[in-house]
Amino acid sequence: MLKLTVAEAAKITGVQDVSKPDTAVTALCSLEEAHEGGLCYLTSLEKADLLKDLKASALIVPESAKGQDIPFNGALLYAKNPEWAFILLMKYADAQKQKHTSGIHPTAVISGSAKLGANVSVGAYTVIEDGAQIGDNTVIFPQCYIGKNVSVGKNCYIYPQVVIREECVLKDYVILQAGAKIGSDGFGFTFHDGRHQKIPQIGNVVLGNDVEVQSNTCIDRAKISSTVIGDNTKIDNLVQIGHNVHVGMSSIMCAQVGVAGTTEIGNGVILAGQVGLAGHMSIGDRAQVGAQSGVMTSIPAGQTYFGYPAMPQREAFKLQAILRKLPEMHKEFRTFKKQLEETKNLSFFGKLKKLLGL
């Protein structure tokens, strides 16, 4: 259970102005599930009507609320960004939890040539192969596999059943959620002598600083050179990234995105859920692609695309609007076609009378 005073919460978040600083905080909670001892946040005073029956003990509100009448009797913290202040408290609360057992578990199998830095923890039944290097303060949970000559940086978290194949590189502050697979062979084959022949995948994967890869995502090693994920990029569950893909900094890939090989993805790109990218193309910096889109050609920087095949969002929305009218248009077309066929069978004078409405 969290144990803070409002004054201590203000110190953690950098908030300067508070009321009732000695109020005890025992939990972080939402406005909808507020209770005594809880601390919530409000991003806008437009939602002040939610506070009338609020049972929380403390509330973070925008600095603009100072001096205004707020229907809340608990402690107040006035923050420039209430949501970020609340996130800082969540980070603090999360850091208080002990998620792993410190030290090296006796069932872990660690090569004599592997090098472990200071304060590294290795969980039960984890295997660390020859030549692997693990940086200071990194935590490896149970049942992980770290291949030969893998390099893992400082302060990384590698959750259960993660596989990191040989020669791959993780820089600092990388998080791999349970079941992530880094460095499997790229899907490379050539058709020769009547058979699909495997092309050796002799490259590796490089994950930059502060990269997070979530559960059951697979990032394939390069055919040659490296598959690269840039600093601060976040990759959701069940994403597939093919060989020799390069992803820039601070990009986001949501669940079930699929990226075919040798695709270049820029900085700050957002790929929504189930987006598919064909290979050998580029996605420019800050581009966004809507959910379930199929991208067949390169996208310029700063553009928003949607649809299958993906196209500029405005064009895609126009097309969707037209598609909704197709049943009515089809009905009108059939009526017109029927009238046209009837007109063809009329004599000249019959056509003239029909034209004149006689």
C-alpha cells in the first residue's frame, strides 16, 4: 500500500502549490473509482461536476484552478500538467514494488565466459551463453535465453520467456516484455533447383536506448548487417518486424502491425493496429497510418494515410463516403438501364413521344 502525505506527493511531482499538505495518501485511483485515502487527477475544470460526490482524499488539478471555487473538500495539488504529475506518482509507486528476486538463482545456467555487470539479477532456469555481456542493474527474469555474444546494456528489464538470439545488441534501459523474440532468422528463401532454399541470415538486431518491445512480438535478424530499432521507439504486442528493417527514434507500432523486410521507417512514425507494410519502401518522419491499412508504396514525411491500399486520409474518407452510397447508386443505375433498353425498342415516333413526355 502507498504511504505518502500530500506534501511528499508534491515533492515527487514538482508541484509547488498545495492545500492540506498533511493529508495522507494511500492509493492512486481514477475519478470513477475514488475512495478515502485515494489521490486522483483532473485535466480540465470542464469536468468539475464529477467532483461533487468525489470520495478521494486528494486531487491534482490544473494551475488555472487556483483561486476558483471547486466542489471538493479534500487536499488539492495545482500542477501545470495534472496527468504528467499523476504519471510521476505512478512511476514512484511502481518503483516501490519488488518485481523480481535479486541475485543469481541457483538453477540459472550461465557460461563461464559470459560477463555480468554489477547488481545484475538472473531468474530461475535462465540460460546465458558464451560471450554474452550483461550491463549493470539489468534484471533477467526466469526462463529466458540469452544467446552467444549477445550484448545487453545497463538497467534493462527482460521478462520471462524472452529469447535473444546470438550477436544481438540491446542498449540501455531496454524493456522486453514476456515472450518477446529478438533475432530469429529473417524469412529469406530463394527458389533454386525446384525447391525453396534457405538464405542464411547472418546479421543481427540492434535495439536502441529506451526501446520497449511488448509480449510475443518478433523482430527478425538481418540477412546481413542489422535490423535496427531506434531510441525510445515503443512496439506493442504481437508485432512482426522483418529482416533489415530500420526504424527511427520515438516511433510507435500498435498491436498486430506487420512490417516486411528492408523497410525504412522514420522518426516519430505512428502505425495503428493491424497495419501491414509491404517491403522495400520508406515511411517518412512523423507519418501516421490508420488501423488495418495496407501500405503498398512509400509515404512522405508528415502525411496521414488510411485504407487498403493505403492512400492520403482525405482521399480515403471521400472514397468511403462514396462506397456507402453504392447500393443507392446501383439501384438508380439499374432503373436507368431498364429505361434505356425500353427506349431502344421504340420506333422513331415512339422515342420522340417519350422525349416530349407524351
